[in-house]
Amino acid sequence: MSVNITPKEFSQPDLASEIGKTLELTRVDPGCLQLEIVETIAMGDAEKSGQVLAQLKALGVRLSIDDFGTGYSSLSRLRRIPVDTLKIDRAFIMHMDSDPESREIVRVIIMLAHNLGLKVVAEGTETEEHINLLKQLDCEMAQGYFYSRPADDAAMLKLLTCNHVARAASAGH
């Protein structure tokens, strides 16, 4: 489960303890929770963001930098913050099939992330060509309209159930 953390939430001094209390109350395994922080927050005030991210990481949750590539990344900071995943902003993904420079930026971000031991999510995948290019670049995850438009919980449950049934059927053959 992924949850976006807003700049206002990130600035709250008790963010980690509140999330910890919520995890205890709901009995959610912290490893099943991915907190997404936009790049400008994660790369902003290095000391403050580093402390908050370390507190969150100590809870056992996974951390992701959202919209990577659109803010003011500092590669020296990137290697020092305890994140698990980089999410490549859709602005690069949506043009990578027609713009060699966008495709090269995506390739370099994927290579950088993997060299730092991070996973990668490509945001804004809309076409099969996007998916094929991302597979060629060894991007392990993608999200976007190619897979599903935003949906409520009932629609998502139905989608997941259908996919589970289809996988079970194909495994049996």
C-alpha cells in the first residue's frame, strides 16, 4: 500500500510517531506500507529531511521519492537518504517513445537507481510501447492508465480478483 505524504504532513514534528501509532492500531505490517515523498521535500533541507526519513525508516516502512527528476535533486544527498524506490516522473515517461532525450533520461535514472540498490517505478505509463521500452531498460515496476485508470476500492477489488483468477487458471495449464 502506498501513501503520499504532503509537505504539510512531512513538516509535522510527530509524523513518525503518529504513523507508528497508526500501524500499531491497524496491525498493518510496516513492510507493506510505502510512504511516497515528493523529490523537493526529500531533497530540501538535508538535515531535517534526513532525520524525518530515518525516523520513518526505523518504523520498518518503505520510502519512495515521488516525481523524481522534476525537482532539484542532489545526487550526493540521494545516496545518503534511506529510500527504497525512485518513481520517475510521468513527464519523462510520456515522451520517451518519441523523444530520444526523454528516453535517455529515463535510462540514466533507472541505471542510477539500480547502482544505488534502489527499485524504480515509472509513472504515467499509457501505452504498450511505454511498457516495452521500460522492460528493455530493466525498469521493474510501472503505473499508469495502461494498467488502470484511478478507481474506487470496489473496482480495484474486482480488478485484483479477476487478475488472481486469471493467474490461477494459467498456472494450472
